[in-house]
Amino acid sequence: SGHPLVISDENSEHLHQFTQASLLCLLHRVGFEAEAITTGHFESAVYPDSIRVRARVPKSVLCRTTELANRFRDRLGKGFLVYGIGGDFRNYVQPLLEQLPVVELLDSAPERWGTSACHGHVIGKYDPERHARLPILVCSIRFKTDIVASLRALGVRGELIVGLDEIYDPTPSSH
């Protein structure tokens, strides 16, 4: 797909005028990953609505996984608890579980206590005597506020509670 005005472009060196979609497809096809794309940039009177793209060669899956596991360690330390063993846990944490220094998996649902989750971890309940000094990763995006409130009611200090959003948002301001 090309830009609809390519036929009126009188510059013989221009073989193609891109739409956002066609440019992104081309970049993807040749191995690049777009980080940002914007329109409306003034290049000249002939090209008043240019597209700007910032693209890079994507990192390997192994490299991205290692960087993500390091973010967990940087934010949570050498040993931490995981609280809320549901869908967000399975999607965001379980794929990395073998690479993370998880001490224990915890959940508020009594029917889950004592059940095996994965990689040899058995789900338990929060115990203030055993867990009081360990950071806790809250593995629910939807119910984070409620879980944080219940953990605070159990006496967990706020600075020990970390949400998935703080791990997956790489901007320094979220930490």
C-alpha cells in the first residue's frame, strides 16, 4: 500500500510515499520494531505532513526476559513474596518464575492454600511472623487497591508492597 498522492510527487527519486501502516509494515518486514511514530511534521512546502519514526532492531526474547527478570530483582530484592495467584500471576509472573527469587506464593482464598501452583511452589496464606520483612509483589492489576488495603490492614508496611504496574512500566518515575 502506498500513499495516495505518490502519483503527484514530481521528485523522480521518490519511489514511494508511505502511510503510517505501510511504513510500519515495511520496517517490521526488514526486522525493525517501531518505538514511536508521529505525523504532522513540516519537512517542506511539498511535504507538509511528514511521518517521523523511531525504530530499532528488537532484542531477542531471551534478552527481553532477562531484562524483565532483572527489573523484578531491582525493585523487589533478593527474595520476595508473590500475592494473588490468579490470571495476572499466570500471565505476567509465572513465565519468569524460575528466574525470580520468589520465597513463597500467597493468596487470600483459603481454597487455594496448600495447592501446588508451579515450579514446586505451594500456595499459602500471609503469616505476619514469617513474612513481615519481605517485599510483596501484588499480582493483580484489577484488584491491586483492595489487596494493598487488606495487606496494610494485616500490618504490612507500604514500602514493602509493589504492584505489577511498577515492574512492567520501565519509566523511572513509577519507582
